[in-house]
Amino acid sequence: MERKYRLGAIAVLAVSATVAATACSSSSSSSSASTSAAGSSAAAKSPVIFAAMGPNSGSEYNPGPQSTKNQYEALAAAWNSVGGIDGHPIQLNFYDTESSAAVAVQIVPKVEASGAKVFFSCCFAAESEAADAKTSTEGPITFNADPNIPMPSNSYLFDATMPATEGLLATEKFIGLKGWKRVALLTDTTPGEDTARDSLTSAAATDGYTVTTDQIFDVTATSLATQIAKIAATKPQAVVLWSVGPQIATAFSALAASSIANVPVLLADGDLNLAILKKTASTLPANTYAPGAYYLVAQQGGVPANEAAVLKYFLKAQGFTGSTNDNVASYIVDSFNVAVYALEHLGVNATNQQILNYVQTLSGFQGINGVYHFSPGNHTGLSGLTEGIVKIAPNTLDLTPVANAGVTELLSTQ
């Protein structure tokens, strides 16, 4: 599966578990304008409304700290902890899509009526595209969490996340830097995986490796012993396991029982997600790598102070401690930060059109994913490879940066 998974990747876990969730009415929303001591002065000024939607019930809902609702509320609280927007607290209005595109369409008029300055459309393409049909031309400025959704020129639609193909490019370049000449592929039958297979195969000559075999499996398979045996027979120096979701545990079990148990394994960037990795921590191969977002591999000072403070707050709200981290923040944090940055410069009473004009000409904005250069014809902002590579420790899931942002040099011999 490609980066279409985004935040929705963790919903796979909710589908595989029995979750008792009471569906909220499509007319319901929740508001949050949390402040801390550091941001208490913000409470004296009128709130600025930010709106977000996502699954808070239904088949796509992932309960707990990493639910879409909790993540956006954590971002609002994080900015309020450093003073909000020029002293104005951010009020986060969250709308439950109920995992339904039909409900998502009904949310947009409520967002428009609320006076929200920005709308975060998360996380699945069907819901986002349903809502985008209206906000694209009417506003407010809308940030999607899926880079595969079209962002028409001069529309109100933006995506301040990493391009969908970054993980593949980072992986291909890392293989070249490590000098691995024989690489096996293990991918699944999900639509879109052919893109991954094509990319990894076509990059082989450029990055100095050959693909020894390309094994494909169904994500519902209970054993991958046959595929792993065929891979082992080719004596690879590394295995690229490009399949996003808890099914990677099945591959890990087969690898552990094979003659290539100690061969390096490279995962998709979508698998660098604690909701997935916690399910596989005890079976994670000893030498496991994955593409990591800019903030995971940036050197000291790579992320501005305020953005770094917001990220730290956000990660703590997710329950992360020490060297434990993942790519999830890369899907939503910069979108939020760009919106805050725009209103800090325009003032909290800026119109939809003013905000659109500002953001689509914003260039040089340093986010946690890298430097953004928006334009009327480019509503994604990032250009060039900004991801690096991290090594994931079994059991603890601690991360060690091993290749820099852009994957031009190794940071560690691990």
C-alpha cells in the first residue's frame, strides 16, 4: 500500500480488533480551546476557530491517543501552550465523519457557518474528496492528509505533507549508499503496490543493485513461508518489505524461521507508525530500517523553536518518550503550522481569499518535514527528497538516524 494510508494506516488495527464505538450524529461536533499556564494570556482574547474532520466512529476509527480527534486537539493545545496566535487561543472544532463520505459532505456547511479560518480534511480519500468538492472553490483553505488527492491550481486545497513517492526514493538511495548489490522484494496484492514494485525495480541500475526476486502475497495470508523460502534461495543482502499494516508481522515470523533471519529488512515509511509497530515489536528483525520524516533525521536546529516545541508537546500527547517516535506527525503537523503562520502574519480576521493568496505564495517556510515553497500552481510545497532513514530497535522500538535528510550520506554504520 502506498502513502494513501497516511493517518488511516492505524485504522487497519481498529478494523482487525473488536471496537465498541457509538456512532455520533452527523450534526455533532466537539470544540476544544485548551490553554496551559504558558498560554493563559491567550484566554483573554477571542478564539480563532480551526475545523477538522476525521473518523471518530465507524470502521475507520482508531481509539486512543492516536485517534484523529485527539491528534488535532493536541495540536491546538500545543500552540495554545506557546501563546496561541498573537494571544488568541485556537478553538478546535472536530467533526466526526463516521467513516462515511456521505457524512463528510454534510460537515462542510457546518464548517463554513462556523467561521473557521482553516479546515483539516482527514484522513481517507473518499471522505476528503467528498468534502473537497465544495471547499475547493468556496474555502476555507483546506489541508488534506493524503498526497494522492488532486490539488488544483489556485484552489483552496493544499497538502503540507511529504509526497507519496518519497519513501521509495529514500529506500532506493539508501540501498545504494549501503552498497547492497542483491535485493529481494516482498510486496502485497493491494492496488497501488505495482507502483512500488515498478519504482524499486527501475531504480536498481541507477542505485547499483539487482532485484533477485519479487514475491507477492495477500495481506490475509497466515503464513509466508513459501515466499520467504524463495527469497532465501536467491541469497539477498537485503529484503524490501513494502506492505503497510499489521500483516508485516506474518513476514517477520517467516523471516525469523528462515536462513536469512539476520538479513537487513527495509520497511515502507507508512509502517513507521507505532500503532503498527507495537504489534510486531517482539518479532521485529534485528536489522530493520524505514524511511523517516525530516524531523526524525534533521541535525540540531533543523526545526525552528516554536515548531519544535509544538512537535514535542504533540509527541508527548501521543505517549512517546525517549527515542520512541514515528512518522505520524509528518502527516498533519505542518498543515497546522502553515495555517498558524499565515494568521500570525495576516491577523486573525483575515478573509478566506487573503489566506489563500498568502499561503499559495509562501516560500521558504521551514516545517518539520522540510522547507516548503508553495505557488499558485504548486499546493504541496515540498520539492526534492526530505526524508532520511532510521533504524528501528526490536522490543523498545527506539529510532536511530542512519541516513540524513535527502539520503546523501550515512550517519551511522548500523
